[in-house]
Amino acid sequence: MATDPSKYTCPQICPTTVKQDDTKTYLEAGMTRVNENPFASPYIPGVIKPPEPKVYPPDAPPRYLPQPTDTTSGDILGMGPIGPWASGHLDWSPQAGTTGVRPVVDKYSITRYSTGEWRKNNEYTLTPRATNKARALETQIKQDIDNAFKNMDAKLSDTNRNLDKRIKDLSYWKQEVEKTLHAITEEIDTLDQDRARLKGACRILMMPEAISRECLELRTNRYEPDLVRDEAEQELVKEVAIVGEIRRVFMETLAKVENQMAMNKAAKISMEADWSDKMLSSRLDKQNLSLSPQSNLILCHPGVARWPENATTLEYWKHFCSESIRNCEEVRKKSVELRGDLMTNIINGSQDMKLQADRTNAALAETVAATEEVCDKLEETLRENLQKTADIENLIDYLKDSLRKVDERGKLVMTRLHTRNYDRPGVENCRDEAQYALIGEAKFIKETAESLTDKLRQAETVRSELMKYRGELEKDIACKRKSLNIDKDRCSRVRAHMPTPEEFAGG
């Protein structure tokens, strides 16, 4: 049995009729659609509208030059029966002059170019091509002249920089020569003085030996916990031995002094000549650096752009400067070594005594510092012990007070329980929630009292230990103060008379 499909379909969604295909039509070139141009139909009164003012952008160029809104297309206007123009197609495209393309012709004019092309022609005409060429030539010549003078200024600046660098090099080497000259002069004076100071140094050796032995004897008075063979005592023993070693090497090499003095004077004369040459060269280069193209002292000197016959290389100059200083330094070092050999006590002996005295003083200072630190730490620990003892005693009082309060709470709970257990009549004496709460509170109070009692016993034990520790700290502090009195006060006053290297050198 056939069924009608339209009964089960929606005509709006599933149409039964096939929609006819709308074919699109396109116009050929040069054709216009009907009624698209308002002027294509016959004239109707009221169609003409008043003129609209043209609006140009704020940054637009003058109106006779190309505008951003210009176009070269000729289809921007539609032609109708109104106006002096003949009907037809306006050709304002760039192909306006091509053969076969004719503009609209009437008795007034021939419409060949658009307004945009007219403005482009104005821009081309107003562009000064020859003037630009002249301006470019002028700019190029001025730029070449400026570049030439800039290059000459750069060369002059480079020359000035090189002269300044040369002056700095001369100043550096002159200062080095001055340092070497001062050093050799001082060495000559020192070498001349060392010979006279040697004999007087022998008499000074007895003082450091006596000081060292007295310090050793003083340190035997320390209490037993601090009576140790520490580093300070070892340095004192070594100090006594060094005095005996220096006494055996006092009288040696005095015969080489006169020969070394002659060598020192020859090196000094050489350094003085070198310093004079560098001083003269530095003054000449500073004078050249101060000259400029506007100076009144500049003259023409033909043939000077060449190397002089006696000119040396820069490498040889640097080698000569360093070698002359090195030779003088070698002579000075030999003199220093010779002065070191002058009975050793003037330099090495006195320095060894000074170094050993410094080592002993440093060991004593380290011992004193350590003793002071441990003494301060002991005192701080004692203060903490006293404070902690007071805190523990306050804690014990607080525990006792807390136990009294806990006892009062217990009495309160027991009173409540006694009242509820024996005073409530008959069935009212039941196990209600309040009864359970009171029993639980009584149990908790009992446990708390036992815990606080145990903590009170622990606090009393700690207090007894703190009191015992306090006695130990006070005894140790007394011992450390005795050691500080010996090392810091008595030994330091004795060692303050230790002779210095200057006293050894002065005889």
C-alpha cells in the first residue's frame, strides 16, 4: 500500500518541490546594469542635490598635488542625459591615449585625463631636477672637504695620542729611574751606617735572654689545672736558644763593605745620567704636544720626515731602560745581601729576634685570649647557672602553688561527689551525665597531681645539680684568673722591655 510521503515530512525542512536554479548573469566589458546609475533614467525633477564640500585629510598635501583619495580609473562617474556631455563611456584610465580608445567628444572639450593624472603632472613639473643635481654636487663637495679635514683632524688626534702615550711612557720610566735612584742612595747611606751600629748591638743581647728566662720562671706559679707546657712556653724556650745562636754569628764579613760601596756609587752615577736624558726628552715631547696649527712657533722644515742616523728602535729603548734599572737593582740587592751578612744581628739577627718575640707574644696573646674566652664563657655559664637556678627555684614555687590549686580542685570535686552520692534521695541518686563528668574530673585531677609531684622532684634534683655545678665553675674561674694575672699582666709588663730591631740597629 502506497503512502503519501508528504504526510511524514515538514514542507519547511524537506520541500517536495525542487527549487529552480537561479542562474547568475555577468556583464561584458563596457556594459552597465539597468537602473544602477540614478542619472541613467530620464530626468525627473528633484533629483539634483546641492553640492557637497570636499574634505581633505589634515596632513594632505596641497590640492594641486596628488591626494591620497585620487584614482586613475575612469569609471567613477556615470553619464546620463543631463549636462553638456554626450552619452557614452568616459575613459580616464592610464590607457587614455592608446590607439582605438576615444574619449567623449562634444563641442566644448576633449576629456582625456583624470584629475589624479593632472595632479601627478603638476608634481612632475614642480620637481626641480637640475636644482637637485646642483644641490647634490654642492653637498658632495662640502662633504668631501669636511671628510678631508676630519681625516686630518683624526691624524692630528692620533699623533697627539701617540705623543701623549710617549710622554706617559717617559714619565713611567722616569719615575722608575727615580725610585731606583732613591733606593740606591738610601742603600749607600744605610750601608755606611751599618758598620758603626754593629758593635753596640752586642750589648743588647743580654736583655732579651733575661726577659725570656724571667717569663719562664713566672709561668711556674700557675695553678695545677693550667700548669701545662703550652705553645707560649715552647716559644719562650726557643727564644732563649735563638739568643745564643745570634751571639755566635755577630762578628763576620766586614771586609766587603768598601768594594760594595764603590759599586753602589757607580750605579748611582749611571742612573742619574739616564734620569737626565729622560727629563730632557719628556720636556721636548710636552712642547711638541702643546703645538697646534694656530701656534706662532711652527715653521717649515724641509727634509725632516726621515729617521735620524743615531735613532734607535723602540724595542731597544725599552730594553735599555729595563736593563739599566735591572743592573742597578742587582747592585742594590748585592748590597742588601752584604748588609744581611754584617753579623746577621743588624738585619737577620734583629729580625729573627723580633719575629721570635712576635711569635712568643702571639702565643702568649693566643693563650691569654683563649683563657679570657674560657673565663668569659665560664662567667657567662655561671651567670646562666645562677639565672637558671633562680628560674628553677621560681619553677619549684610555681609547682607548689599549682599543686595547692590542684588540691583545691580535688577537694571541690570530692565535695560534689560526696554530696551527690549520699545526699540525693531514692531514685534521684542516678548515674547521670553530671556524675560521669565529676568522676572523670576527679580522675584527671589525680593524674595531674601525680604528674606535677613528679616534676617537682625532678626540679629539686636539677637545682641540686646546678648548685654543685656552680661551685665547680667558681673554682675554675679563680684558676683562670690566676693564669691571666701571670700571662697578661706580669709577663706582658716584663716583655714590654724587649729590644726592637731599631734598638739593635742603633747600637
